[in-house]
Amino acid sequence: MSAALGLYRLQQIDSQMDQARTRLEAIRQTLENDADLRAASERAMSAEKMHQEAERAQRQEEAEVHSQKIKIEQAESSLYGGAVRNPKELQDLQHDVASLKKHLATLEDRLLEAMLMTESAASSLTEARAALSDVESNLGDQTRNLTAERATLAHALERLDAERKAAASPVNTTLFEQYETLRRERRGIAVTTVSDGACDACGTTLTPAQQQTARSSAQIARCPTCGRILFAD
């Protein structure tokens, strides 16, 4: 087996391992990132607070309406009970009743607005709780799926690691060190193929002699531009 072919097989294994590690890191970040859950929880808590405040405001308006009705009942009792006979006092009581009833109408309008606010807040709370439940359900499904995928990738990495050791074993030590250096310098790709007379990694057109060297089983060809090891079957 040529040295270039051995390095190419090693590169294929390393690329698969790199992809698996990248995916594992993405899974780790997803599992640790609960931003969606926090946001949904915060919205639900905010909606709960607004609903409580709306209910409290409604109860206050209800209390004021009730208190005002009692005042009207008391004033009307004095007006129509017969205890007051003085015309001036009766006239004052009539004025008080009319004033109290006018203010009652204002209070009842405010109560209606408070009731509408409570209804709206209750609807928002229901929606926020439903959204939170959906997020929790989706995260549960996602967590199970990602956990299963993580286990599969971990097993794949174990297998690939064994394959890598077997593939690296026959490679010359000096070549292996060069390969590792190129991997670090060239974003993980030390060996690339040749297609249509060009380096697949950077696209540089290769001379016929360079292409022939890449096909040789006795020599190692390097791309004149990116420096990667070339492999051509």
C-alpha cells in the first residue's frame, strides 16, 4: 500500500471522528442550554403576576361598588323613612342620593374595565402555561433523542479510534508527524484528493507531473498552494 493511500485512509477516519466530536459538542450545548425553557417559564410567571394583580384590582373595585351601594341605601332610607321632615334637609338628602348614584355609575364602569382586564390576563396566563407545557414536552422528546444520539456517537468514536490506531500503525513516523502538523494547520484536512486535475481542497490546478506524482505509490505529492498531501487513485 502506498504511503499516500495510507494517509488518505487515516484522513477519512479522522474526518469522521471530527464530525462526530463536533456533533457531540453541539448536543452537549443543546442539552445544557435551557434558554427556551427559561423564557417560557418567565413568560408564565409574568402572566401569573399580571393575573393576580388584575384580580386584586377587580376585588378592590367590587369592594368600592359594594360600599357605595350601602351608602346609597342608607341615604335613601333617611330620605324615604319619614324621620326627616325638614324640606331643606330632604332636598339635601335628594342631592346626596343623586350624587352617590352618579359616582356609583363611575365605579361600576371602573369595575367593568377591571373585569375585562382580569379576563384578558386570565387568557394570557392560559396561553403562557400552554406554551410552557409545549416547551417542556418538546424538550423531553428532544432530550431523549439527543441522549440516544450521543450514545450512538460515543460508540462510533470508540470504533473509529480503534480503526485509526490500525490505520496509523503502518505509516512512517516522519510522515505521520507531517500529517498531524498539516491537520493542525489546515483545519483538520491534511490529505485531499485530486479531481479534474485540481486540488480538491483549494482548487489549484496541478501540472501533469504533479498529478502523476500524486498517483505514485513511491512518492508523496504536496499541493503547491495549500501544502496538503495529494492523493489520486
